[in-house]
Amino acid sequence: MQLTSLSASDLYAQANDTTNDGNSACHWCGSACKMEHLHDDVRPVMFVRNITTAKYVANHWICKGCWLFRRKKITVTFVDKMWQDSQCPQNHSWWITEKEALAIRPPSYAILYDLLLKPPRRFALSLLGDAKENMLHFALANDIPFEVTGETPLVFTIANKPYSYTIYELEEALENGEPEGKEPGVRALIDLLGLPPAKDKVDMRKGTKGGRPVGDPNTPKKVIVKSGAN
């Protein structure tokens, strides 16, 4: 899996028109933060083992991205452009870019495949799965410096656990309707999201989704996103 200094919390902050900055490190994710928002984690009790998922337990402050994500009642916009009031972000799956943060619900799962097959250079996908809550500080951000090709490893989480996929592997699994033999991330995606309806399946021979070229296996790799593009 690729390493990046960009965090999912950084992306979530940017999607909400702010940034993670400051001289401290976030209690939850370690992103840059100012001493503005105290963490909401359980306070340590003397002689009692402290159970926490925080990455920087000793730090008292949290970044803007984590603070925004941990709010209890906001209006969320879904990937199908529907919206709902009084929602806690931690109760939803999320597609996050620098420009927007969109919640995901089962009726919209098929839409995700279009995003995953033509991703921007910077994004985070954090799927709730069977977890009780979505932990943004466990989410993984993709920050591809030059180009996204069909073989670029792209990271995401399901139930706060890390996975990766490539566009080529996902395309082939969707085209064949069979995830067996593919990398664990592709199998995990299809197990959770299901296969799209037949009319939405990737048609690589007609090129409707820009898939792997059919024929000569030595065909040059296709660049999905060029350097400098979002």
C-alpha cells in the first residue's frame, strides 16, 4: 500500500472549506492541528487500563477534520445527491475528495464503481461495513503525485480495516462477474457493494468505461488521470 503524508482528515477538512494546520498533532489521527478543540476521548483513570483507538494518546487537541467528522448532527449529502438532516458522519460510509465529502448508502452502491474506475488523484473511500462507527483516523488517503494508471495501487478501508485495489483488477472482476482470484481489496469491495446491474457492467470491448485494451497484452498502460489533474 502506498504511503502518503496526506490524511483522510486533511481531505475532509478541505472538503468543508478549511484546513488542518497548526503546531500540534491531532489526538486521533496525528494531522496538524491548533490548540482549539479538545479531544472527546475517554479521560484516563488512574490504575485503570485506558482503551482507545487514538494514534496520539498523549495529545489533548484534535484537528479540524476530525472535529468536523465527530459532530453529532449535520446535514449530509449522499453520492446520489440526496441529503438528510441530523446525521452523525461516523454513522455513514464516505467518499472524500478535496472538493466534496459525500456519504454513501446501500441504494447508491452502484454509483461507487464509476468513481472507483475513474478516480481523482486525491481521494479517500471509507466504508462503514459491519463496524459500529466509521473512524476517520483509520481511513486512508490516496495522493498520487503523477498519474493514475490501471495498475496503480489505490487504498481504502472497510470497517476501519485497510485494503487496496487496482482499476484493472476491479474492471475485470466486474466484467466477468467473478471476484474470485482477484486481490483481497477487489473481493472485499464486491462482497460489500455487490455486482452492478447488468446494464451498468463494464463493457471493455466497446470501451464504454475505458478499460484494459482487449487484444495485445503489450498495449501501453492507459493513463487514467494525468499529472496535475484532479
